[in-house]
Amino acid sequence: MLGLDLDDPDEAVVRFAFDAAQRRAAWLRVVHGWSLPVSHGYGAAMDVGLNEELAGRIR
């Protein structure tokens, strides 16, 4: 498993993960996470464009 920082990917770490998986003939799962923007109070409406914005960042 490779935890990937999308803002600052480390090429050496990515290469190591792929090489290690290949040597073991194993699957490599790549994951990343992010924090949702803070809402202003309980039940606050989410930004309707948030999904599109996050999807664009991932691409």
C-alpha cells in the first residue's frame, strides 16, 4: 500500500512502492486522503460544487 500526497508526491517513494509490489508479484493499492472543508454549524449546507472541485483536484 502506498499513501500518496497529491500536493507533493515523492517520486522515489512511488518508485519504491511499485518496484516492491512487482518483485513480490503483488497488487499495489494507492490511497490518499483529504479533509473536507469546515462547515459553519450543524446541518450547514454543503457547497454544491464541492464534488466537482475535489474530482478535478484528484485528476
